[in-house]
Amino acid sequence: MSGIDQAADDLFNDKSRTLAPAAVGSQVLLMSVVSVATILIFNILRPKNKIIYEPKVKYHVGEKQPPRISDSLFGWLPPLIRTKEPELLDKIGMDAVTFLRFNRLLRWLFSGVAFLTCAILIPINITYNLRHVKDKDRDILSILTIRDVGGAWLYAHVVVTYLVSFLIVFCVDIHWRQMIKLRRTWFRSPEYLQSFYARTLVVSKVPKKNQSDEGLRAIFESVRVPYPTTSVHIGRKVGRLPELIEYHNATVRQFEEVLVKYLKGGRLGKKRPTITVGGMFGCGGVKKDAIDFYTAKLKRTEAAIEEYRAQFDTRKPENYGFASMAAVPYAHIVAKILSGKNPKGTTIQLAPNPKDIIWQNMNKSDGEIARKKLLGFLWLALVCFFNTVPLFVISVLANLASLTVYVPFLRDWSQSSPGSFAFVSGVLPPAVSGIFGFFLPIVMRWLTRYMGATTHSSMDRAVIARYYAFLVISQLVIFTLIGVIFNSVKELVEQIGKRTSLSEILEHLGSLPDTINRTYINQASYWLTFFPLRGFLVVFDLAQIVNLLWISFKTHVFGRTPRDIREWTQPPEFQYAIYYSNLLFMAAVGLVFAPLAPLVVVAAAIVFWMGSWVYKYQLMFVFVSKVESGGRIWNVVINRLLFSVLLMQALMILTIGLQYRFSSLQWLSTIPPILIVFAYKIYINRVYIPAFRWYIPSEQEVQVAHVHSALADAKGNRLEKRFRHPAMHAELFTPMLHAKMMPLLGQVYQGKINRDQAKLDEYGGQKMEAQVIPGGIKIAGIDQNDLAYDPALYRRDRGELDWDARSVTSVNLLDNSPVSSSKSAFYANGNGSQPSVRVPGYDRYLANGPTPLQQSEIELSPMESIQEPLLHQAIPGYTHQHHASASRQSLLSSMPPLYHSHSDSMTREAPMHRPQQHSYSQLHDDRRSPVTTRAESPYQQYPPSHSPAASASWQLYHQSSQNMRSHSPAASIQLQQFEHQQHPRSHTPSASQQFGSQNMAGRGAYRGY
């Protein structure tokens, strides 16, 4: 046993102290070199692979194109420096700006914490260690920590926890106030105010007797709210239709992959592809021809889908529904009034974006949700339990030097090659942690969806909360406990090896507090190797190397289907839940070790600075948000950040208590910062949360709000169209094949192949050349030039119809700008004003005239307005865009003033009636020409009396307006497909319009549609 005694003595006196700094240094050096090399690779690859590194330059909505970026080596940095938050809010959306603001908060917060801890604590720690700790008992890392510090010197660390707590509260409060301003700006932005979902309420848990449109109306009539609904819609059961559609589309993907692989290179493969049906783990089953199998499967699923859709109107109602209000402020006021109340057992909230809804969870009952949550948490606990296995491995690897006493192989390795041993002990633990952590977010997301999340944004918030808790419990708490148990057992073995008596062993257990204290402080060296790896992963994410390699491998080995290419060219979705969770976990680690080991917080600050630049580039040029939620995640992440502060303070209490064995009351001095954080959280809930959650309009904003009539909502079936189950109108995939492979289909099926045209929803309803194979399945041939996703279709799919309500025809006719081409001026200016802009396509119209196939949109657009000043001398083709909250005044006060003056002009609004031709005034009921697609846009002005070009346009308008009563079937189809809202007209509304809507909100003023 003397050999073990000597080895243990060497271990505690020398090896662990020399190997830990070397392991940390090797990890920092390796990750720094690899990160620099990755950045150089990114700069080399970026100019030649813009579809990977800059997809948003080509694919963007409206005028939200990112700024120009140079192809030079570091040409991507200037746009990041010049682009500020107001422009980012317009370009990338509120959710992305919220993420960048949180990253900015962490960046500056940890810079301040690192300055405080390094400037105050490190000199104190070094001074104490040099004075009171022997050379053989300390190393270059330990003298920088609190491990060996004792006595009155510990009060300095207590004071620093106070300072850090005050700094965190101060920084968080500043950013909370800025987020309130951003939310107010977003609520008042034209994009939000013109979104239909913004004025819609969702009603869940509807009782059976109220599961009808009339029942929903009765629910709202039973509560005394100041504003009535304009339309209601109860959900309908769709049965297995969503599963069938998903099953059909998955089958199409498999079918395409089989065909592309079989016809790769423009020639038939040596053997027809086969598939094994049935069996398990490659055993048993029946082998069938894959092409014939998928062809028959597609035929069956298409027939089943059509049958389900034909029976939709006869389906039973669901226990949820939707109700639209006349204006966005009305919806927020009613939702706030009904918050926490349950009229007739229902829950009424603001409706999410239809694209955000997880429809299969909408109809879940309370009992079913409770059962699934219970099972979900049990699964979560099981995952946590099994995760202790890799955690034990990581803990052992983190204490690799300690194992040299018991493992001869490691002892020989550490003695023969201490450099390589230190390198592996520094690199291996965080690498294993990263590998096992890759799959955890996927499992968390699946469990959260299973547990009943109704929207993708709420699922992200739940994933952040659970994944953060999982990381803190597993990586911090359990990891530390495993280390404590490991070291305690090791010391027990050491005592037994010395043939110590049982009484002495039990007495030695009294040193357990010191063991605990030393263990979690010594683990700071592991986290010093963890953060360099996280920094490298941030840079590696920027380089997209894995994506490039996978695409190249799949192209050359298996071949890519046209659908793969289309989806690959689109900007990917940013996984907010995963990125937020990783940031929060790094923040928790940095704060926990801030007063204990200041170098950890320095490493965290460096990673946050790196991430702030990388993530800003990715959100500006690469990634998009799945669905805009308006930054709702902010409150969730701030709560977790404050909880991390509590963790820091709790560990500080433990450290001070263990130093004095809790025999004195000195540890009580560390409690007040916890009370400060709790008090600040109460302040947030009472002051910031209401202003953050609700759009609280002023009295003037309520008066000038754009009010929609019940007649218009009901006539256009707007609510049903927006919030009908997507399975009823979801796009069914049409099998697609490369055009050069189409001639081989005759040999594949060895039968008669008919030629036809297929209308592809994937291409905006365009007709493509197709071949009809036996069974009636159409396979469309896609030319090489059509493989990439069409930017116009991308704008159609990503854009909100309520905001950009234009047809693809009008996009191609005039230009690709949205109704309001850019909202940067709105976000940049406090009042949301915009300069006068030229009507898109005006110069082209004057130069070339209308197209021969259809009349010009300029000719048919209304050119007078009740609000246009009589003496206003407008420039031909120009119009002025007013404030967002007043530009579309469909509700004036009941006693309007005689004159309305603008602050930016000397013109006068005359309160007089402008007579209009009967043919034009009757256009209020949406009976317009199909190419009049800018009815909501501010490009409606009284025609200027000057300029011959403008006079000619006015005459052409009068000629065309006489023919606008008759409509072709195509016009009807287009009017059903695209809904428009119109400015109020000066004529008196008919009796049916005055009384048929039954909407008395803001009565006394005419409300346009």
C-alpha cells in the first residue's frame, strides 16, 4: 500500500495542480487556432456560395432586403457595424431584434461583471494565497479563485456579490425599458395594425352547447365588453385529414428520392429499387418493387384526402373558435378585460398568427393535457436519469489526473507524455458534453409538443424554460454532486489504504464540507475548457461547413430531388429555443462562478462578444423567424437570467457557510441580494409586464383606429379563410423530377405514358409539363432553370396577406415592392411618418402604357380621397404617407372639427362633401376589377390639375371606371383569393350598411371596410 500512499500524495501535492493549468491552456490554444482558421475558411467560401451564406439577399419579403455586402475578405463586417436597431426592426423582425438585444445585454453585462470581479477579487485572491498558502498547495489557477481564501478577506467577495447584483438589476432594467418601447413601436407599426390576426380573439374550452357560431356570439354577448365582434367562426373536426396529408407528402418525397436515385445521371440504374415491407430490424418482411409500391400508395392517399375534404361541412364542431373585432385596439382591450376570466368556462385570448398554431393540440381537453403533461414530465425525468451516464463520464474525464493513481495506463501515459495527456484531459470532457447535448433540444421539443403546446412560439418558450432547467440541474448540480461523490470516495479509499481505524475514518468525514467546497471551485478549470469550445461552435455555426459538406455528399452520392434543391435554397429558420437556452446556460455558469473564479466570467464575456457579431450576421443575411411573435420570449429569458443571479448568490451562501461550518452568522450577510432580486421581479410583474403584453392605445388612437365593418368581414368570410384548419386548403405535393429524366419514365413503367400539364402549388399554381403514369399520378418535369425557389413565390408564402394583399400578376406587372415599400422610416421616427414616395411603376406606365393583356393598375386605382386637401399641389405620381395610426382613418370623432391641419404642410382640409360619380362610389363593396389590388395602399390621391401626363391618366381612369361593374369569372376568383380593405368614401352608406353590420362601436362616424 505504500505505493498507493506515495501516488496519492503526489496527486494532491503536485500533479493535479500542474495538469489543470496545462489542460486549460491547451484547450484555449487549440480552440483559438481552430476558430481563426474557421473564420478564414468562411471568408474564402462566402463570395462563391452566397446561397448558403447570404440567402436573404435573394429571398426576402418586400423591401426587407439586407444591405449590400462586399465580396472582400472582411466585407461582411461594415454592414453589421452600420445597421442599427430601428432598421433591423424593419428588416429582420421583432423576434430577431429581441434576440440580438438579449445578446447585447449579456455582452455588456458580463463585461461589467468581469471588470468588477477581476479588478477587485483577483488581486485579493492572489495576495491572500501568496501570504498564507504554501507553494506546493497552490498553482497558477487556484491563486485566482476563492478556494483557499478565508477569514475577513471573504467579506470582499460578499461585497462583490452585492455590486454584481446591483449591476445586473440596473442593466436588465435599462433593457426592459427599451423592450417596452420596441413593443409599443411594433404594436403601432403598419404591419401589425393591418394584420387580421391582430384583431382576432381565440376562444378555447368552448362547452358543447356553445360549439357553433351562434354559441360563440352568445358567449361574447354574455360578457359586458365595450366592443362587439364583427364575425365568429367555430372550428370543425377534420378527422385524420392532417395525418393523411402529411403521409401523402412524405410518400411523395420518398417516391422522388427513389426515382432520382434510379435515374441518376440521365440513365436507368442497373437494378430497379426495392423496398422491404414489414419485418423488424432488417429481419423478415416482404420485398417489393419500390416504384410500384409508392405509386399505389400515392393513388390511395389522394383518394382518401379528397373524400375527407368533401365531407368537411358535415363534420362536428370543435371546442375552440375565433372571433374578429372591428379594430386592433378593440381586440386588445377586450382580451385584457377578459384576461383571467372564464365566461361560460371558456378562455378568451388574443389569437396567434394562423401560421403559428399547432392545430392538432387545439382541441385537447384539460384532462388529456394533464395526462400528457404527466407522461411528458415522467419521460423528462427518465431522460434526466439516463443523462447521468454521460455526465459521469464527463466528470471522470474532467478529473482524469485523479485517475492516474488507480489506472496504470493513465499513470504511464501522464509520466511519459505529460503534454499530450494534458491536451486530451482538456479537450475531451467538453467535446463529450457537446456531443451528448446535441440531441437534448430535439427531445425537449418533441416532449413539449406532446405535452399540448398550442403554438410554435409558446412551444419555444416552454422549451427554453425546460431545457434551461435541464442544463442547470444536470450540468451544474448533478455534475457537481458526481464530483463531490467521486472525491469523497477517493479520499475514503485513501484512508483505507493507509489502514486507518474506523473511528479515524468517521472523524475524517468531518472534512466533507471542505471537500465539497474545493470540489465545485476546482471544477472551474473544466468550465474554462468549456467556454473556448462554445466560442469555436459559434464560429463554426457561421461557417456552415457541415451544411456544405452534407449537400455535396448528398448530391454526388444519392442525387438531389428538385424539392430538395427548392427547400435548400430558402433561408433556414432560426432555432430561437436552442440558441436562447445555450446563452442562458452559459450566463448561469458565468454568474455562478463570477465571485468564485473570475476567469470563468471573462471567458463567458468573450464568447458573448463573439456571438453578438455572428448572430447579427446570421439573422441579417441567413436565417429567418418561423413566425413573428413580437418578442414574447423576452420575459421568459429575463426570468431565467434573474434565476441565475439567485444561483450565484445561493452558491456564495454555501461557500461562506462551509468556510465557517455555519457556526457563525456571517453567512447571513449574503442574503440581502436575494431579497433585492425578488423585489425587482415583483416590480417587473406590476409595471413592465402589462405594458409589454398589451397594446394599450391612447384615446386618440382609439378614435383614429381603422375600424372594419361586420358586413365586410362576413361578406368576405375573412375569419374563416384566415383561421380555417390548414388541412382543408394545404398544398398536396405533386411528384417532381428533373426534366432531363422525364424521357426515361416510359422505360420505368413500361407502358403508355400520357402527356399533360400539372398545376403545381409549389410553383404558385403554374402549369408545368407533366407525364401521367399508370394510376393517374402526374409527375412534373422541372427544368434546370426552375429548380431554385422563385423569390416572388417566397414573398407570397412568407408575406402576410393582410399586409401585402396583392396578386402575383400585379407583382410582375409593376414591381416587387410591397404595399408600403419600406417601413424603415416608421421604425426610425417616433411618429412613424414617411417621406413622399413615388408610386411604383409610374415611370414605366408613362413610357410604355398599359400592357396589352390587362389594364394598368395605375389607371384603375382610385385617385381621390375625402382627406386630400383641395389646394394641394401634388407632384404627378407621388403621394404622401401619413402616420400609421391616422393614414387610414375610417373612424373619425362624432363631432369632427371644421378644419384638420397637418404639421408638415400649410394645406387645409375642407370639411365639405366631394361629389363623385355613381359608378365609382359603388366600389365600396369590393366589386372591383381584379387588377385593382392596392385598395388599402395610400396611393390614392385627388388628381392634380397640372401636368399633361396626369391629366391623361385621369381621363383613362374615367374611361376604365365605367366598365368596372361587370366582372369576369377570373375576377371573381381573384377577388376570393385576395381580400382588400378600402378607405372610407364620402358618400352616405346605404341602410343595409348602416344597420346590417350591427356594429355600434364608434357610432356617429362612417366606418369603411
